[in-house]
Amino acid sequence: MAKAIAALLAGAAAIALLTPPASAQQATDQQQTDPSKKTEDTKPAPAGVTLLDKILVISRTGETAIVSLASASHVDQEQLDRRMATTPNEMLLGVPGVTAQADARRVSSSINIRGLQDFGRVAVIVDGARQNFQRSDHGTQSTFYVDPELIKSVDVIRGPTANTYGSGAIGGVVFFDTKDAEDFLRPGETWGASVTGRYESNGKGWTTSASGAYKFNDNWDVLGNIVYRDYDDYKNGSGDTVAGTGFDVLSGLLKTTIRPSENSQLKLGWVGSSDGWTETSGGVPANDVDLKSNTFTARYNITDDAKSWLDLHINASYNKTNLDLTTLVPQNRFDPVTGLPVVLPAGSTSTFDVGTTGIDIWNTSRFETAAISHELTYGGDWVGDDVETGGTSGGDSFYTPSGKRDVSGAYIQDRLSWDWLEVITGLRYDNYSLKDSDNETSGDRLSPRITVGLSPFESASLAGLQFYGTYAEGYRSPSLTETLISGNHPAGVTFPFLPNPNLRPETGKTTEFGVNYKLNDIIEAGDAFRLKAAYFHNNVDDYIEGVTLSAFDPTSGCPFGPGIPICFQYQNFAQAKINGFELESVYDAAWGYAGLSASIINGHTISYEGERADLATIPSSQVTGQLGFRFLEDKLTVGGEVQYNGKPKGNPVAKDHTLVNAFASYQATDNLKVDFRADNLFDVKYTNPLNGGTTAVIYEPGITLKLAATMRFGG
């Protein structure tokens, strides 16, 4: 490890010393949004502009995080570059209330918001396309993969206030926006290209990325990106190699933007990945896995000249994920129908094909009645999941049932503004149906939202202080797996999975009180301070969770059969109660920046008999501090991050731990940039508490040093 540290530091120093001095020109942050969405409330601060002043791509009314009467966060390109992320979890570092769970390979992740995850409780969206892939397994159930190199920004909205972004998101929404040609090309350029090479010490990982953009004319441009990652098994904080953590993945992006008129825009995109790895069992290779994911999107926006009654958006998407699993060695299994022992021969296959189609249409009309300004947003959406699984009898796909699910909704929301008062009222209607060859179920519901915001002060120091309170509801339909899973447990021991076509949908009811505060020119001209804080309480009625039933209980419906006398079934609980506090703040000045974020989350379930139990999906409470300094006319940025993680109540594997990271970024010339990063600087051995439900404790990577260089060309 010492040799690796020395080699990386020496390489960084050599590049810096041998590179000619940079010109005075420096890269500037691009405004990552459609300019037609800007309103008076969303103009950048007259002094410094912080992350919380960036317009949210996910916003339906073009607002920034700091003026949003909701718990919203934005991660921009500068932050993503600084984090040199390999996984979605690294992209979301320091975002309060948000955690990602992944297996040891770190490639496929499930996002947790405020203790809720899996089966659509958190809507994960890439360029407008829902990511609904699901495979039954120990640990996380719903996963997605998007390479951080393809992403230019991430928006997060926590809680069911995000219910205009699709059905089921009672936890919240995470929106990944991929790069555009207009973000890549510099003023006056017709074409541009870049190549990035990166090495990571832990796992001896290599990343190669190449991007190219071309501008045909002012109304048509295109961008392409290809990324290849090749990683060996990493070592945890104790220096032990964690088997099965290596991977190699090829990802790509192709995106074009067409502007048919001054007030309209069409974006067509494709994001794909091809991934292969080996699953281990007891440290021995067991299965060869091949995964291919392709997402196709079309996003159209048109406004009227006055940007008043017409701000129409039409999004269409299709996402298809195919996972093929092939056994490498004979495996002792249990027949999924009879529960009797069988031998699964080498070469047996299981297939998981999940296709998700989505349509999302909305319009915002802006007008005034008397002295009250209105932003009236109305629209509808539909998402359809088509799941097909198969393969050799006794294969894993048997436990992820095939079927179809359709989820649709319509909503109307009015944002009223008058002087110091802002009121948001909304109503959403949801409908769902799901079926397989033997079962069919459906349901619908109306979900309201009301938010009141007050800005009562006029003095210069307090004019940017805003208080708000929200009550919002959301509605999540049961998934195909929760409803229809059946058969016998495949390995180790055998017991039946029982379907439950009578599952009731979940209803999230959240009360939230928050404060937004912004102040400019505090210590020096041009500096800025931004703060968002919120307390929330979420009651999820009819919460769905997997339970173990006893065959000795005649009321359980669990039959006696081969194997141990229990059954597994997804059932409703009377409630899941989750409450917590979140804080996000940043100070930005010419010399650098400082940030502090925190989240404290507690939660438990309550059965219909009144029995209380810890909620297994509660993440660590976190406090994250970030500090960065700018030198050499902003060409050099150095800094670090410290994050404290507290053990969730009742978690069997987690412990309190503190992580320290350091980074440096040097824009050596207009066309050469060098980045260095050290993650887990003190080699702490720790585990993600969300992995407490897996069959074995998975320890996260120990100290990891990263060095990257990016060369850019253009003309």
C-alpha cells in the first residue's frame, strides 16, 4: 500500500511539474437546465451561486433547491468530478437522508431515502426513464446501474411531495441527468473530444472514458460517450481481500438535441451497459452472470413566447434489462415445486428479462388573479412493467415471477404566490393493475398535498429566511414479486414461498416542517450562504414486508412439507413509522467553500396486533463536513470530507464509524486536467447497515487512492 501511495503521488507531481502554466481562462459551471424554465424566483443569487441555487432538472416549475418548499438537493458536474465516483453511492455522498445499498461488487445499487427502498418506493429515473429491474435475492431486491461518467447532475426530492413525478414514490425521487453536447462544447466550438484515464489502487481498477460532441448548427447537436471499467477484488479496512468484488463493465451514451423552433426542444437519447461477473458461494465461483441494460428516451418541451399558459413536456421511455445466469459447477438445490433435493447440473441457465415502458406528459400555465400569481401544473403518467423469467427447472428465476403490471396516474397542482405567502395545493389520482396467468389484482386512490410557505421578514439579513409546512400523501401498489412469489427456497434449507394476491397497497402520509435561508455578501463581496433544514414524520399505512410463518400455527396458512416447518410471505403491517431531521448547508466564497449536512432517521413497524419491531431498512444517521480551498486563480482545488455514521437501532452488523476523504483537482491547461482522491484515508473497516439482511457481512473497501488525467480537444 505504501508503494501504491508513493507511485500515485509521484505521478501526480510529475504531471503537475511537467505541464506548462495554465492560461487565465477557467472552466465555468454550466446552467444545467432548459432556459425556458427560468422564472423570477429561480434567477441565480446576485452574489455567489451555490449548489442550492442551481435549478433542479427534476422540477416541474423550474425552481432551485433553496426556494423549493420541499426537501430537495442538487449534485452538479463539479461535485461529481471531485468525487471521482465509481458507484451511485459515491455520487450521493453527503446528500442528507439518502443512502445506496449494493452488493460487494458495487455495480448494481438500490437507493434508500428516509428508510424506504425497493419495489418502487424510491423512483430512480435516468433521463426520464424509470429503472424498475428486480431480481429476488437476499438483501436488496430492486437494483439499477448507471455509470457516473455519463452523468452531469443528480436531483433528489425526499418524501411523497414528489408524487407529481410518478406513482409509488412514497420515499422520494432520484433523477440522473446525462451529459449534453451543449454542456461539453465551449463557446464557438463546432466539435470537441476528450479522453480520461483513471487508476484506483484498491482492486487495481482501471477506468477509460472517451467523449465526443458535434454541433451541426445552432439547432442540432449530438454527444457520445463510452466508458470501460475493469476492477479486481478489493480489500477491506483490515487488508483482507473480499471475494467476488471484481467486475468489468462497458457503458455508453448517445444523445442528440434538436431545436425545431426558438421555444421548443427535442432530446433523444440512449444509455446502455454490458456487464459480466462471477457470483461466488462460500468463496468458490458458482455462477457466470451476463447483464445487458438499454434505456431509450425522448423528451420534448415547447413554450409560448410569453412563457405563460404553455410550458408543455412530453417524455417517453423504454428500459430493458436482460440478466442471464449460468451455473459453473453442479449445485445441490431443492426442486421449486416439490421441495425435494435435486442436483442442478453445470451449464443450467436462468433468465431475467424486465422491460419498463413509460409516458409522462405535463403542462404548466402561469397567470395572475388579482395580486396572486399562479403556477398551475397538470398532467398524467403511465408506467408498464413486463417481467419474463425462465430457464432450467430449479433455477433462480423461478423466484422472480413473470407477469405484467400497469401503473398510471393524473394530477393537478397549483403554486400560489402573494408577497410573503406561498401556498401549494395538489391532488393526484393513482390506479394500478397486475396479473399473471392465475391471478389479477387492482386498486386506485386519491392523494392530496398542501404546503404553506412564509417569508415574513424584510430586513436585509432576514429577507432570505423562509418557513414552510407540508402534508402530503403517496400511494404505492404491490409489485409482481411481493404479490406472486411462490415455490420452495432453492438452496441451503428448503421452505415454501407463499403468494399473496390480497396484498393492499401502501399509503405514505408525511408531515414536514422546514426552513430555507439564503444570505449574500456576508464576510466579503460575492460570498454566499445557503441552508435547508427539515423535520419529517412519515406514517406508511399497510406497509409491506416479508415475514416468516410457522407451519405449527393453524391460522398462518403455512403447510407442512419437505424441509423446515416455516413459510415466507409478503404481508401488510398496520404501519411503518419513520421520523427524522435533515440539514444541508453551504458557504461559498472566492477562496473556497465549506459545507455541512446531516440526517437522523428512526423507524419501526407496527403490526395489526400492536407489536412493534425495528425497521430493517433504516440507514446510518450521518453528519458530513466538506471543506475546499481554491488556488492559482481557481485552477487548483484541494480539500477533504469527514463523515460520521451512527449505528441504526437494532441493526445486527453495523457499528459507529467515521470516514475521512481527501481530494485535489488541477486544471493544468485549458485542455489538461489532473484529479487525485483518497477515499477512506484511515483504512476503516466498516459495513453498510443496509446489508444486515444479506447472508454474509460485506465489508466496504479500505483505503482507495485514485489518480486520473483528462485530455480535451476541440475546434
